[in-house]
Amino acid sequence: MRLPSRAADEVFVLRFWKEEAGVSGEKQWRAQITNVNARKRQFVNTAEAAFALVLASLKAAAFNENGRD
């Protein structure tokens, strides 16, 4: 079995918390996504959006590494 190259690893830190949204006082999930490799941080308002950003980053990394999907 071949072990993956550490250089090709993508490392993400996802932090989730609830905070009040707008005047209603209703709480909603927020997330911070940190891509360790790219040294980039992004904030989103839903867990689905957080995972979509991670998936998009992984697809881009795979495309850049292989030249295709």
C-alpha cells in the first residue's frame, strides 16, 4: 500500500459556533474555515457552506496536482 505524499496533504481547521442573527435574536451556525496550506481564512453562515468550501478547495488541489479532476 502506497502512503500519500505529505506535500499533497490539504489541511483544514473548521470552527463552528452559534451567534445571534439580525434583530430577531435567533441564533444561527457560523463557521470559520482555515486552509493551513494556503494560509487563508474564510467565514460562512452555514455548515453546508463550510463543507462546500472545503470540497471546492480539495477539487482545486486535485486538479492542480493531476491537471484534471
